[in-house]
Amino acid sequence: MSDDNNVSATLAAATCALLGASAAAPVMAEEAERWSFDTALLYYGESDDRVQDVSATIGAQRAFEDERLLNLTLTADTLTGASASGAIATDTPQTFTSPSGRAVYTTPAGKAPLDDTFLDTRFALNVGWSQPLARLYTLSAGLGFSTEYDYTHLGANVSLARDFNKRNTTVTAGLAYSEDDIDPVGGAPLPLSQMLDVGDQSNKRTSDSKDVIDVLLGVTQVLSRNTLLRVNYSYSQSSGYLNDPYKILSVVDGVTGDAILRTPAPGVLGPTGVYLYEGRPDSRAKHSLYAEMKHAFGAPVLYGSYRFMTDDWGIDSNTTEVRLRWPVGDTSYVEPQLRYYMQSQADFYHPSLVQGAALPAYASADFRLGEFDAVTLGLKFGHRTMGGNEWSARVEYYQQSGTIDRDQLIGNQFAREQVPDLKAVIAQFGYRFGL
Amino acid sequence: MSETPPQSASITLGREAGHWVGRFMAMASPCEVLIEEAPAALARQIVDVAAGCAWRIERKFSRYRSDSVVHMIGSNAGRAVVLDEESAALIDFAATLTKMSEGRFDITSGVLRKAWTFDGGSVVPTQEQVDALMTRVGWHKVQWRKPVLQLQPGMQIDLGGIGKEYAVDLAAARIEEISPGSSCLVNFGGDVAVRYPRRDGQPWRVGIEATARAGAAVHVVHLSRGGLATSGDSRRFVLHQGRRYSHIIDALTGWPVPDAPHSITVAADTCTQAGTLTTLAMLRGRESESFLRASGAKYWIQG
Amino acid sequence: MKAFGLFAACLALQGCASVGVEPWQRDVLARPEMSLDTNPVDAAIDDHIYFSKEASSGGRGFGGGGCGCN
């Protein structure tokens, strides 16, 4: 048939003869909305007036022809409140120089010292692109940028996926690189240097940086009509300034375990104890093995994941997460979520340092490098509207319980609670819609 | 037209995401009917009718069944057979497609499947093998004077390229008869027909199966009325001397069509029209897109 | 541990050829909630929170981070 213009007419006539006239109504079809949005408002609040975070995220996705996909994610969050500085609690009030080096603050007796000057607004933008490359290949690439008053992050990643076995198996390999600049309030303290009096900035550098390389290898496998498994191995190498510039360690008496007292220079304000800024190694290599599975039991869907991580700082961690998405009626679902996390402490984790003893090469009292377990209990509710949009609400409770090795506690430290539990509530509201 | 009593045991009916979903297997494909806002009894009746249509067409036109019309025609090759009205209408329709495709589409080309196995490998038959089979291919060798059909000895026919889409349209029409105006989506193995938008005025959202991949989002088409069909060869193809040959055989050459897209999805007034357009376009090989563009149909191609 | 991981991956790939479904059996897997990235925003929020409170990050995708919080 050389005249293509007649194809539709000839075909319509032939179909009419076959099916009768009953079906003769013009088609109404179009591609689904091209832009879809996924938005969320989040509140994160720790107990005892510690860190509070309010954040808003807008994710936008635009589908183009031939399965090309553009992803944009914009996040703004505001952090307020205090976080543990790493210094031990003592029976007397303690005074510290604030990170700016221009003022002091005091922690009451018996309380874990918190650095309450914590206030930060962060903006982050991520752009991702993915497209088929050859028939069975998918190429993805992304750029990320975020900025805070003391921190700038710039990252790029690229990954290639290939399908095998009737697209039942997908193998992915990816590479990411990021470079972060740290410009802490009052400068970046030299590792393991002592906290000085107000006005003395001799142990601070203006800024520092770190870079991170990530390699990811993954396999996604369809196990059955209703079961999907993904296994990832990832390697991450960080180097540069890996300290938290606001974390410190108390120097204590080797017998009593009490903080060594110190008197500021005459006429100036300054710390009333001997505190050292933490010093972490300037490189870190992490290996993770991650597996997740989804299984549909009829309408409900069970998700389970497990991650093992080990690094050359001596930290091993195990993470298990389970979620069960359970339909309620025809348009809603509830999803209970449970996560359990446990980590061992870093080799250089010290709750305090002993006066007179040899200074270790590296030391940190950051609770995040100590040994702890964490449990997250959550419940999500989602509802699809008549228009095909979806809103959801999620509430989670997160609790960390730390343990300090008894060998690392000294004298009076046994009687004091050194690592108070961290308890946080997370509330999130989300709305998804298309244009 | 007497319909096969539904084998109710193999139909499942349930509610999902705000509508009824009836599922069953027919024509080697998973089939489903989505129904909005109907009492359970009516939903059941609608699914039974759709399954009845699918099973009846399968039984009547399957080339694998010894009691099918297709088998009866093949086993009587060389003799004239008188066809019933429905079979005759399908043969007529196929003859039109043969004319429209200048002989590339041909319901007698099924015997070539003996030579071609489409498993993604690179084993191709010899030209002699193809030539030998080609003596049994060609609509021009057939005598067709509706309703009398006479094949030459050794010839066969295969309605596989039309039957499923026809069954979808038929099922949609039968549903309209028993429950006029009800909003349903009929989907037999990815070939879809819709008569009305959803109750809230929103279109039905249909994922294009050929692009589906584990763990990834699918391409979604909004369909308020009409048919949607996909012809794909993501797994059924032959590699020969560096070229990819699709699973669709050009009846003029006896060879599969080279350089055709991996998958073509077309939306048209009926599912039969949509399916026919995907097949005719596939037969054009690398010219498939210009063919579809000229036809004025809505289409989605994966290269 | 790493050697074991690679070994497991090889085994998995070998076994893959016989595991899986045909294209027409993808009805359940095609449901949006069966996608491994059903809730990218939830996942990003979780990653961010845990990154700032724990010593481990990433695993599912790239290591998270990009934040002065750790």
C-alpha cells in the first residue's frame, strides 16, 4: 500500500465490517502527565531541647520520550537546638568557649555538656538524568549541591545498568565523587589542640576540605512473579578533614575520672576545664553490603532490608529494616515500619582522655562513633485521591541507647550517666501529584 | 452466538485500588478486566462475559487446538471449506490487511515458523529451507469466495496476529450489551480496550508492558476511550550477520523484518485497529515510524 | 567478608539464568509499590537523618552525605 494516508480509512472500514458499527467512536488517548511531583514536610525533634529540624522537600520528575527521565530535588531545612559536645558530665558546672571563640557558655553540674549554639539553614539541590543507552543499558548521572553557613558540598555521580535474562536481572555499576568545603564558625580547630580562652584563635585554621569517592556494584533480580531482590556492594573512601569541628573531649584525672580544672588567663573568659578538640584520621574506607527484598502477598507488600558495614576506623554496623504495606479499603494503606541498628565503637573512641598519659594519635568522644543500638518504630498512612494523587503521613520514634566499655570509664565516671539516650520523634507529611 | 460457559473456577475477582479486578488466563496471556462502581454480582457477570469471549475465540481460532476452525481449514487444505459468518469476517479482514501491506502480512505465512525460531540467538535457516516453505505461502494461491475458502495442499492459516485484539473488542462490546455505560477496562495480555473514562472523569492509566523492567517505573498512557495494542520483540528476535531481525516475518521474502523497532504501541479507535497498525508498522522495518506518522495514529516507539 | 560478597554475587549471577519470570508474568512486579524506589523522598529523608546520627550511611545507593552534620 503506497498511499499511507489511506491506511486509517481503509482499516476503519475493514474493522467496522468485522466488529460492526458499535465500536466506532474516536480514540481518546494521551501520554500520562509529564511532570510529577513528590513533596514532603518533615519535623524532627529530639527530647530535652536538643536538635529540632524542620525541612521541606520538593521532588520533580519529568519523563521524556524513550524513557529518558529528569529528576530534580530541592530541600530546605532549618536546624536549631543543641547537640552533645563530647565533654563528660561533672559534679560542678563547666564553662566552655563557644565555637566562634568570642564567648563562653556554661553547663550545669551533672548535665551532659551540649553545644547550644547550633543553628543552621541548609539548601540542597540534586539533579539527575537517566536514559537508555543501548537496548539493554541504562545510563544515569547526577549532580548535587548543598550549602550551609559553614559547609558546601558539590558532588557528581554516574552509573550504568545492564539488563540480562529477559530483564529479570539488572547489574549496576556506579561511581560518585564529592568535594566538601568546611568553613566552621571561628575556624577549623587543629586536631587534638586544646580549647583556648576567648579571643585566642591560634589553634584555628580558616577552613578545610574533604573528598569522597564511592563505588557501587549492584544486582537486582526478579525471584518470582511477586518477589524482587537487590544486593549492593559499596565502597566509600573519604579523605581530608573528617573531624566534626565542634566536638571535644574532656581531659580527666586518671584516678577520680573528674575533669581537670583550669583557670582562664586574668581578665578574660575561657574554659574552666581542659578540653581537646577531637582528632579523627584523615582518611576512612568503608565497605557495605546491602540487600533488600520486596514480596507481595496478594495485595500487601513486605519490604525487608539488611546492611552490613565495616570500616577501617574499627566500626562495624548491622542494620535491619522491615516494612509491611497493608491496603485499607480500596484507596488507602497503612505501613508499619521497624528498623534496628547497632554499631561498634571506633578504635579511637574515648569518652575522655587521661591527664599525663600519652596522647593517642586520634581521639573522639562523639557519641556517633561510640557503641550504640538504635530502634526506629514508625507508621505510615497513605491515601490516593479520586484524582489519582496521593497524600501520606508518617510518624516515627527513634531511640539510641549507647554503651561505654567499662574499661574506658574511670573513677567517678561510673556513677554518672555518660551517654544519655537520644530520643527523637519524626513526623512527615507528603503529597504526590502530577501536572 | 453461543458462548462457552465460563470456567468460573479459574477466574479471580477482587477489589484493588478502588475498582473490581477480574483476572483469568486466555490465549497464553494474563487477562484482566477492571470495573468501576458495580455491585459484586454485576462485576462477576462482566468478568464472566469477558472471559467467555476470550476462551471462545481461543478455542475457535487457536492453531494449537485440533477442534479449532483454523485447524479444520489446515487439515482440509486442497479442499473447499465453508466458513461460518464470524470466521469468514476475520478472513475477509485478514485479506484486506494483506492488500494494505502489499503482501507482507499474510495469514498463510505461519508455516515459516518451522524454519525460524526467535530466541535471541543467531541460528538462521538456509535460503533453500526458506524457499521450500515459501511454496506453501501466499494469499494469492488461496481461493477465497466468501464464505468458501480453499487452500492449496500443504498450506495453513494462522489468525494469531488478529485474534487477541479482536477478542478484546468483542469483549468490550459484549460488556456494553449487558451493562450499558459501565466504565471498564479490558486487557488481554497488554491489548486494551476502553469505552468510557473512569467515573470521576479521569482517564484509565495504562502502563506499556514492553518497557517494564524490574524495579523501574513504567511508561504510562492515559486512555479515556479506544484501544491500545503493543507489538514488541524485546526477547523474540534473531541476530544474523550483525543485523537484528524481528519476530515478524515478511511473507514476501520469507525472512523476518530487519531493523524494526523493539516495540511499537499504538492507540486507535479500536484495539483491532491499534493491533493491526503495530503489525503493519513493524513490517515496514526502519520505515515504521514514518508509516505511523502518516497514518495519523497515536504511537509510542522504542527503538 | 568482601571475598564472600563477590563469591555470593557470582553464584547469584550463575543462578539467575533459571530464575525470573516471563514478560507476561510481570503483573505484580509492575505495581508501583513493588518498585524498589517507591518512595524516593522518604528514602532520602531517612538517609539524611541516619547519616547525621549514626556512623554508617548509604548502602541502598551512594553514601548520602553532603552535609556538615557528621
